[in-house]
Amino acid sequence: MRTAFALVLAATIGACGSDSSGGGDDATGDPDANPTIKHDLLIESPDITIDPGQEITYCWYFRTPNTRSLAIKHWQSTMTSGSHHMIMYTSATDIMTPGTVSAVNCGVGGSNFPVWTYSAQTPENDLELPADDGTGKPVAMEIPPNQAGFFQMHYNNRGDTAIKAHVVVTADALPEGTAYTRTAAYVTFNSMISIPPNTAPNPGDTESMTCNVSPASKFWLMTTHSHKQAVHTDVKDGTAAAGTTVVDSTTWEHPTVQRWTAPYYSFGTGKLTYECTYFNSSTTRTITTGDSAQTDEMCMASGYFFPATKPVFCYNTISF
């Protein structure tokens, strides 16, 4: 997964895309199956051929088709077979020409820092934002008109035949003029993972990092991200030794997604610790941070908080 490297630099619809600002959706997840159901935003990547045994990350660059600013209250996405995860980023200007599909420098934009906006780790994903921030106002994510962005799509074709893969994202917005509280992403990344050879799953090798976080921030969702050597991931309020666990997961492919309702969750200690426990069956190779879900590792926490003026990215222990 190249998410990490885009975010490191951040601190982290062209001819082939959607041709409409609205679309349909039905229970199957096909955005075009029922054109009577309209969305405020519809973005669809082109089909990409993934060969048998191929693991690769592509980015597809676009401009959103909305002509007015949207306060998003609901995201949905569908990924075809072979998709491991997708992340939707937005950026101040075009990193590559809209319509471009590229596996080169995927998401890397130099000084044009990409912003984590929405992500999914399941074939079909549904994300409802809180309807009440505790004061009666809904929580929403801002998408300006003609917003530059890209999908970062990690594919892993474990089958014997080539597949055609793509991603569809739809979004629904609050009525124009509605007062709302802005939410944004909070993302962490550990670049210093080092899992020694011959590490058994129990007790395993635990890698921890601690970030400063404002106690005034209210989190309504948080999850983790790791690869196949991970046997346990968690997020704590406080330090690794003395913190209270607020997210706990034992499944790397479909980690726990913790949601909170009013009054939501605040890290009262001012510290957020994210940690992952791994095994390493290799007798010779040390596993480190990297793109491959099969041979490398990652340790991340990601979620959403409010009130927000911008997203927050914590690289190892330093927040930006």
C-alpha cells in the first residue's frame, strides 16, 4: 500500500470517469442499476486489468463533477473482486491529469499534499456521518466544486485468471445552506516497523507509537490498518504501558471499526497510542514497513474527528 508514502510527503474526471454529477444505486451496490435514485456525487474509476498473481497499487486521478460545494453526510463505495482496499484523496490542484491511471509515484505530489478523505477495506462499504454533533447540528465533510482528487487502489489477484477491477464511490450531501460541524480525517503511520525472523504469534513482536492529540477533539470513528503478519492491533487512550484500549482487533483484513455516538470520544490523556503485534515465520528475513500486504507490514490508526479545520496526520510520533 502506497498510502504511507503519499502521507509521508503530506507531513499525509476525465474521459475514463463518471460523466454525471448524479447516479443511481440499488441493494446490489451497482450505481447504475436504478437511475431513479440520485446521489450528489458519483465517481467511478475505469476498469483496470489485474493479472493472475499480481499485487499492485494504482492511482486514478479525477476532478469531482459537482458544481456547488457539498457538505457530505453519507459515503458509499463498491470495489470489484481483487481489490484489497481503496483510499480517496483530495488535493489542492491536479497531481496528474484527470483521467490518468498510474502505478508510478502513486499519490506522491511533491508540495501538493494529498488529503485522506474516505477509505474502504471491504467490497461494499457504507459510511453515515453523525446526524447530531451533540448541539443539534449534523457533522459533514466538505467537497468543493470541481475538486481535484484521486483513488488509490490496492489490488491483489490471488486467482488463476485476469480480472477487470474498478471502484465506485457515491456520496449524499446535506441540503444547501444547512449549518453543520466540519469533520476531517485523523491518520497515523509507523515507518519504523522491524519484525525479527522466527517471531512466533504468541507473544509476537509488538510495535507501538504514541501521538499527541487534542483532548477537545471528538472522535466518532476509528479503525486500524495492517498486513497479513499482524495478529492483533489496538488504539489506546494514553501510553502503551498505561493507556486504556479504545479500539481492539484480531483480524487484519477486516479490522474492527469503532463508532461512537454523542457525546463521542475524546482522548482525555492528550495521548493516542497505536500498536500492532506481528509474527514472522521467515528464518532469515526481517519484515519492515512496505507496500505488499503479503510480505511487508504496516501499522496505522485512522478515523474522523470534529470540530476540524484540517485533517491531522501523525507520522510515527509527530503530528502535522
